[in-house]
Amino acid sequence: MTRQRSHPLRLHLGEERDTRHATWLELFFDLVLVLAIAELAQMLHSDLSWTGIASFAALFIPVWWLWIDFSYYADQFDINNGPYRLVMFGVMFGLVVMALTVPNALRGGSAEFATIYAALRLVIIILYVQAWRFVPQSRELTARYSLSFSVAFFLWLLSIAVPEPARFWLWAVALLIEISNGPITYLTIRTVPTQQSHMDERFGLFVIIVLGEAIIAVATGVSQTEWQWRSVLTGMGGFLTAVSLWWMYFERADESTIHQALRGGKLALLRSYIYGYSHVLAFMGIVATGVGIQFAIEAASGQAFMAEARTILCGGITLFLIGVTTLQWASPNSLPKGVIKARSLLALLAFCLIPLGSGLSPLSLVLLLSLSLVALNRFDGISLPTS
């Protein structure tokens, strides 16, 4: 008993029978991470170029992966004791610092970004080592996580001393190791530890957070155009788009996907990783759509609406449709074939509007996309099973 009290972190796999929900600490963590998402959105808005679009996509992946790692650790192990809270507060401070390095991460400030990112990766390694020590039933899992994350951490650390662009290649390899570790580990270990998962709820909460960022982008765009009627109507179309994205995700939200997969076979685990990883496309698509609508609002008041801006708007909706369709297909309830076809057609239309939408005004383009999403949700709703 004395030894248990001396543990620096008291960790255990959840064995509760009742449904788990996000704790106040987890919600605070998500709120802090939104600063990094806001910086990514601002970076995309301030650099309307193909390089800016590529930089946004490239940096979104490591930011999203940090959220995944710390969120899933909290899903696996008890995080509600005092020592862990102190660790998490330190992580949150690190996230704030990392967010401040995001705008220059690919513009001369990559060493600073790699340094804080490596420091946060070191924390997650230490946490998994602690779990290996104090949670015997998870040792095979946590040993593999600790080893693969340590290899990736070494690459992050090494990248600080390597000049660009070789530094970015090291980042890519490190991320590949980290992201592939989960499915490889879960599909090959002998015994899968089964926590009472609430990861599906965490995904949903993060969708709301990035939708909030999109709403901020729409409101900012309208406020900076002196409420001109074209801008206001475009903003209304943007709000309708955000509502449609929310509707499409949550109308078919399933809070049991990860929980069931941990207790199912290898196929269920594989589908759960398709489900989880597809969320990055939905998250990125929502943020890009918000920025794209902001560009459309600004263009409705007289500014240029260039091909890059259409790419952000139409490409964002395309990404979201691909992501949300894939993740809902991979959930236990899956999707009807008709819904998959309808969403695929709208994704194709949105993508084709990147080169073909030059003849449309920003207002017309936003209204076309928003009304198409409303119609798609209506069609989707008809195919929902009645309770």
C-alpha cells in the first residue's frame, strides 16, 4: 500500500462499467490546443499561395498527432490524480509555446518548432514508461509504444542539428514511425488491453472545436467588410455550411466504435484505425473550409477570389466529405451505399469547382456549396434507420 502511494503517477486501465465521458482536464487540454489550430488557420489566411496551402497541410499532421497521442493516453489510463494533472499543465504550456512557433515552422523557425515538439514527445515517452512500470497487464503494449516513440524522438532531436530541407525529411520519417506504430502494435500483440474507451467522444468534441474555429473565421470575415450585403449573404452561406458539416458528422456519430474494436477481432481493430485516422481529413477540411469562406466573404466586398482561395474552400469541403464518409463507413453501423455515392458525387463536384468555379462569384460559389450540403444531409437523413 505504501508503495502504491509513492508512485509518481498512479495509472491504471479503466475497468468501469458505466459510460465514460471527457473529464474537465481533458476539456481544458482541448481548449489549449485550439490555439495551435487557430495559428494554423491564421497562417493559411495570411499566405494565400500554393506554398502556404502545402505548409498548412504539412504542419496540421504533427499538431493533430500530438492531440491524438495525449488524448489516447488519457483514454487508456487514469489521469485524474494530482501528479498527472501537474504533468498535463506542463504539456499545455508546451502546446502554447509550440503554437507560437507554428507560423515560422517552415520559414526559418523550424529548429524552434522541432525543439518544443521533441520536448512534448519526450513527455509522452515518459508517461508510457510509467505505465509500463505500474500497469503490468499493459506491458507488451506500452513497451512497444515506448520503443517506437523513442526512435522517433531521436529523429526529432537529430533534426534540430540537421539543416533544411533534410530536417523536414527527418520529421516525415519520425511521424511515419509514430503514426504507424499504433495499428502495427495492436494488430500484432498477443493480448489487447481493453479500457473503457471514450475516445469517440473526444473525436466529437474536437470536431466542435475546429467548427468553432471555422465560425470565428466567418465572423471575422464579415466584421472586416463593414457589413456589405454581399459579404453578409456570403457569411450566412458560410454559417449554413458549418451547420451542415456539424449535422453530417453528428447525425451518424457512434460513441462505441473504439470500445467495441478493443473487444473485437483484428478486422475490428483495423477498421477502428481507419475510423480514427480519417478524422484528420475531417478536421483539416473543416479548418480549411472556414478560411476559404473567409476569403469568399472578403472577395464578395471587392477583393480578388483567386484559384488558391477556391482551392482552400472547395478543397476543404472535399477533404471533409472524404474524411467523414470514410470514418463513418469504418464504424460498426457503416453507411448505406447510396449515401456513399451521393457524398462522393458532391466531393467530386466541390473538387471540380476549383478549376471550373472561376466563372462564379464568391457568393454564388458559397451558396451553391452550402445548399448542396443541405440537400445531401436531407438525403442522408432519409436513409437513417428509424428508432
